[in-house]
Amino acid sequence: MFIAMNRFKVLPGAESDFEAVWLNRESHLHKVPGFVEFHMLRGPQRDDHRLYSSHTIWKSEEHFLGWTRSEAFRDAHKGAGGNKPMYLGHPEFEGFEVIQTVTNPNAD
């Protein structure tokens, strides 16, 4: 399993616009082999930004790399540059290979 994460530092006052972009866009993830799950996370408020993170689970790093080279990836990111006034800096990518998973058999 592979987890791909991007951190976004969103400028004060742009949080609603940022969330609207993500909640209303077509991700195209379901069209690509190996996609498991996606989460957009709202993090802490800082002096100069609010932290957000996208968290996508893939069956493998190879599946993730296939996504980055796909037509679905290009479709999902069309016009993303037009949203730059919302950000403090560029999104920061982090990729993780899962080495352990612990689940709760009693979770609902």
C-alpha cells in the first residue's frame, strides 16, 4: 500500500474558496487502477495560513505513478494554476510506503 499526501497552506480568508474547489471538482480517481481511498483534511489554523492535506491511498506506488501519468490526472488538475492566490507557497508532496497497518476489529 502507498499513501500520497499533499500539504496546502491556504491564506486567511481563502478557506471557503479552497474547500469549494475540492468539494465541487471531479477527481477522476475512480478511473485509474489501484486507487483505494481519498480524504481531504482540514488542519490547524496558523498565523499566516490554515493547513490542509490531501490523503490518497493506493494499492502500490506503481499505481500512484500510473495515476500521475494518466489522462485522468491531467483532467483532474485542469485549471489548478488559476487557484494560486489561495495558497502560501506551492503544495508540498509526501509519499509513504505503508509498513504496518493496525485495525480495530470492534470498530463500527
